[in-house]
Amino acid sequence: MIFDKIAYTFAFLFGLATGSFLNCLIYRLEIGEKPTGNSFCPRCKNKLSAIDLIPILSYIFLKGKCRYCDEKISIQYPLVELLTGAIFLSTLFYVGLPATLFEVASLIFILICFSLLVVVFVYDLKHYIILNKIIYPAILAALGYLILEVLMSQNIIILVNHLITGILFFLFFFSIYLITSGEGIGFGDVRYSFFLGLFLGFPAGLIGLFFSFIIGAIIGILLIIFGDKGRKDVIPFGPFLVAGTFVAFFFSELIIEIYFYILL
């Protein structure tokens, strides 16, 4: 239907625009400023006009450089925009077009969570830290999403499931944190584990956790093989937790079906 196509197109474009804002948020967090006010070039400090801020297209038209000082623009900007657009489109396609206010609100909470996870992914990858000012809002958004799911289903077991999963994940990661004296994982990862369990519940959360470790192990081994990292070098775990979260959200049902099909 034409309405569906319009909705999916809007979701992708809105995701691109959100990705542009997330890039701004990441940079403002890096320099310790509020994510408000006019955007500007990090080097020459010139204020950017609307034509400089069109997601993807501005990067292409400007050939990846600031038109004021010719400073190279990080590839992070178009990649984050594309990633966020793809996430928004995939989410709408996966959950379906909302038909009620509850469903609209639920979708909004999911997109807020995913937007914050993009920030976690990029910021932790660059600076090896998951900021409280990002993970705490993500936890609140996950709680809002969970409450709406309970109201729509009239099933309090969902709330119990997700809360217990979040607590168990937190305790598991906290024990690793204590055993390794904070060298194995950071406390930001411990906080994220609570979000992971709260947002996904069981068994999806367990799948997310499993794939976080699997993806992390594979990437870590490859980095060591190709000489980019040594065995004692620190590798941020947040990006792998985020990747595992997305894998579990979109594919947990399929993974469970395949698992039981193989067993049976």
C-alpha cells in the first residue's frame, strides 16, 4: 500500500535526521557542552548553515570536507546517519505500523532506546566509556517501553520477567567487575547489562548476552591476528553489547526456532 511505503520512507528519513542529531550529541559530549545551539565546524568554529547539515547529501556534495576551512569531515558522520536510518526503518518494519496510541508510544520508546544505543556504541568505541547520562535515560526508556507492553498485554509476568533478567544480568556483570578489579569490564558495562535484561527479558536477553560475547571474541581475535591490538590491550565491550542487543531484538525468535529445530 502507498501509505506503508510513505511510512517506511518517513521512518528512514527521520532516522537519518536523528543520526545527524546523534553525531552532534556525541561531539558535544566529547567537548563537555550541551547539545543545543547552532552546529559548527570543530576546527574553524564557523556556524554551519542548513545546506551543510543535510544528512548524507551534505557529506557527498562537500566531498567530505568543511566548505569554510577545508578540514576533512570524519566518516563517522555519514555512517551514523545511515546506521540510524537503517535502524529506524528496520524497527518499523519489524514491529509493524502502529494502530493505537499505546503502540505509537511503545515504538517511540524503542526508537529512543536504539538512538541512545548508537551513542553508546560510538562513544565507547572512541573513548572506552559508557556515560551515565546516556545509559540512565536508556534504562528509563526501556522501563517505559516495558510498562506499555504490560498495559497492552495485561500480563504482569512480562514485567517480572524483564526485571528479574535485568537484575540477574547486573549481578553477573558486577561479579566479573569485582573479580577482575574493574580490569575485565568497566562499570558502564555493568549498568548496560541491567538495561539489556530489562529491555529484552528472557530468553531474548540471554541471546543478546551470548552474541555480545561471541561477537566480542571474534573481533578481538581478528584484531590480535592482524596486529591492531595486543593480548593485553583494552578493547571496549560496549559496542559488542549494543550489537548483541540488536541481534537479539530483531532475530531472537528466529534463533530460538533454529535452535529447537536442530535439537528436535
